[in-house]
Amino acid sequence: MSKKRILNPTIVREKLEDEAGLIFGLEGDDAKEWCLAKWDAKLDTTSSWAEGHEDIIIYSETTADDYEVWVCTDNHNGNININEDVYYYQGNEDFMERALEALRYGGSVWIDSYIAEDMEYDIAEAFTYAYEDEYEGLFENMKDELLNNGDYDEWEKPE
């Protein structure tokens, strides 16, 4: 009778690194670059102007009475939805949620560089979490593959 082969998280991580070049725990710019490459997406935070084809654009406007408002929209024609696209406060988390939704499907997002500077932490954090989500999915797929192809007999749950 052969000894049971136990699969654990370390083995799965090593397999992901060896076969997929996937690194556990990427954060910030590294996570952003990995996600954008995987999703075949584009995030522009340096250009002065949107090119006109982006799926989401984020910028600020000044109201007639000199208040600043922030706009996060998918409309390049100035037909923004006041209720859904205009923010009285700079809603970085909301902006990144909408941006990531577009980027995950290969989209393009432009964020005015002035706003992107203020969003630096939020952008890094959003991509760190997005990478963690991607990694967890790939981790589970690799774990299932190793268990299903007979390489291992059972899963050792981490404590």
C-alpha cells in the first residue's frame, strides 16, 4: 500500500510559480502591471486628455458657481448622467470600482493626471486586491487540477 500524497498550499504556490510564473503576494504597481497584461487592458494616468475611445474617463469640472465636482463616466460627448456620474466629493473607491470593472474585460480607462496623483494609494490598493482575487481563482484551479489528475490524494487544510 502506497503512502498518501498530501497536497498543501506551499506545493500549489510553487506549481503556480513554476508553470504560470505567478508570484504570491504581488502588490501595487507590480499587481497593476500583471492585471493589465492579463486583462489586455489599458490604464492611462499620465496623458493630459482622454483620446475619446476609453470605456471610463475620470476628471473634474468646475460648476458655474466655482465648486469643483468629479466626473466618472463612460460618455465622451458631455452627456453625463448627473445622478450616476457626478460626485460632490472625490470618490476614489467608487472610481476604482468602475475602472476595474471596465479593465477586467479588456477595457481602457483614462484618469486625469491631477486626480490620479490624489488616487495613487487607491489605485495601488485596488490592483492589489484585484490581483489577490485573480491569484485565489488560479490557486483554486491549480489545486483542483492537482487533486483531480491523481498527483495527490487529499488536501491539507491550512490552519
